[in-house]
Amino acid sequence: MRAGHFAGLVFSILMAVSYCAAQAAPKVSASISAQRQKAISLEKQGSLPEAEQAWRAIVKSDSRNAEALAHVGLLAARRENYKDAVSFDRKALTLNPGLAGLRMNLGLALFKGGQPKEAIKEFTRVLNQPHTSPGDAFRLRTLIGMAHYGQGEYSDAIPFLKEAAAADPRNLELRLVLAHSCMAAKQNQCVLDTYKEILSIDPESAEAYILAGEAMDAMGNSTGAIEQFRLAIKANPRQPHAHFGLGYLLWTQKAYDEASKEFQAELALDPDHTQSLLYLGDIDDKAGRFTDARPLLEKAEKGDPSLALAHLDLGIVLTDAGQLDDAVRELKEAARLDPGDVDPHWRLARIYRSRGDTKAAGEELAKTEQLKKAEHEDLYRKMANGSAHPPPAQAPTAQFPPDAPADK
């Protein structure tokens, strides 16, 4: 998801949830009582380092003073020392589990300190308390949803984010986080429902159009997806990834000329956009413009060495240039990264045959036949609605097809 919205929403929620600690005076000695009043006064004046020292002095004198422990935890959290905050809050909870605001403080310290699972436990306990206010309940649901999201538990995040969104009908950032959660959980209808809510708040939300386009593409509606990406670009021509998204959809439809323009537009915004470099290079490669394709593909491969298509296309470019050792290296890497792709094996077989290495050529051809057999069986299963009896595969042949496969 876009980090800006997530971070912005986290910040706004955390700003709205105040750390707090009980002020009820425990029965203590006169000297500790005086020290307590001094610590509280320093806190009210904003002299937080001095206040923390005063509370720590109480803890040193009375290690079982839950209020002082809670205040030390509170002030440690405010200076972003979450490890200390969690430690002191836990000690205070052990001594006085009913201390007002303490469990919320612990949950916030855990959340901000990078322990989302533990934070969820504490937030859930507070949420389930009978006297939790509606405002705190909204913030807690949002925090629980975001904590789940931060762990990649998208399906778990969605119910909490939906409840929070329902409680705040005009919260745009919350709906964007929800839409991204739905997208990550592959709940495409949830994305489209949230998209409509986003547009009711901001009719020019380019990001909402992109999310809807991604969902429609996942649902097999390519025409609708392309239209949504066009609307995103119309709303904001400089929206990151919008031109690439449209270009990619056009590439899948083999509308290469139009796709090239979109990839170029994305690169005008971000010259290092790896995917745009890759697919623009692929289009040049398909058209036989190998000189144009090579620098684009090399830059894409450098940006992300895991791109099988970059290695495959570079293998084709290098074969054309007569750099067969380099081509073999690239094609082998393409085959390793995408074991189900026939093309690199087919092209390796041609190179080996040109070198007179019939054994290696035969091995690569056998792999192409095995992959074709697997494709054939998969297609049959789909057509037969999952039949358990695919047709017998054809025996592998040792013949070379006259031309390269039509599509890489």
C-alpha cells in the first residue's frame, strides 16, 4: 500500500489517543507524597525530563509504587524509549491492573515500539472493557486494524477497519488504508465498494481509480480496468504508477504502441521506474529494435535482478549480437526464475544446436516438451472442470520448430 496514507493515519490516530496515568494519590509517606506532588507539578509545567527524574526517585524509594512506575513508563514513551516504557508499564500492571489508562499506554508503547502482536492483545482488552468510550473504541479498532495490516494479516485487518470507517463516514485516509487491505487480501468487491465511498468524499482521487482498476483487472474485466486507469491519469497526470498501470494493461492486450507511450510517461516522472523500463524494453525487443531494447533491459535487470522477463529479453538481444556465452547465462537465469516458461529452454536449444552440442540441445528440447505437456494438461483440466483424467501426453520430439514462439 502507499506508505504515506498509512503513516498519516497512524499519526492522526496516535495524536488523538493520549497517554495517561492515574492521578489518584496512594497512601504513602509524607516525603513520597511531597515528591509525588513535585513530579505531577513538573509534568503539568512541561518539564518532562525533570518530572521523570522525580518519578524515578519515588520508584527507587518504593519499587512497588504502581503509579510512579506508570508515570515513568508514560514519560519514557513520550521520549520514544518504548523498551523502557513497556517494561515499566508491565511492572505497574502487575501491581495494579486497574490503574486508569495504563493498559492503553502499554498498547501504544508496544504498537509504536514495533510489537504489533502484543499491542493487539492490549488494545483488544481495552476495547472489550465495558466503559470504553465511543471515541476510544473507534481509535482502538483503527489501531488493531493497522497492527494486523502491518503484520500482513490483511483479512484480519479488514473487519476492524470497516467498523472504524463506518464510525467516521468522511475519513478519506482510513478508507484508502481499508481499500489497500482489501486489495492485498484479494477481496476485490470490498475494493470496489470502498472505492465508491472514497469517490463520494473525493471525486478526483486518482488513487481510488487505480485501486478500482487493479480490482477490475483481478476480476478479469480488462476493459473496465483500462478505463479506471485512464480516469486516474485524468484526475492526476503525475500520480505515481498510474501511467505504468495503464501501460501494463495495454501491453497485455498487445496494444504495444499505446503502451509504449504510457511507459515513457511513467519514466518521465521516475527515470528509474524498473517495471516501465522492463516492459518498454520488451516492446522494443518484440519489434526487433534490439539496440534500443538493450540499455532499457540492462537498467531494469540491475534495478531488480529477479525479473525473469528482463533476463529472457536480454538473452534474445545478446543472441542477436552474437554474444552467445552471455546469452546462455541470461537464458539460464530466466529459466531458473520462471521454471514454467518454455521460451528460455527453446532458445537455449537453438544456441546449443548452432554450436553442435546436440546432447545439450536435446535436453533443452525435452524440457520444452515437458512444459508443453504440463500446459496441455492444465488447459484440459480447466476445460473439463477439474477432470481427474487428463489425456495422454504426446511423446517428446527431437525436432526444432522453425521459428521462435510467437509470445514470450
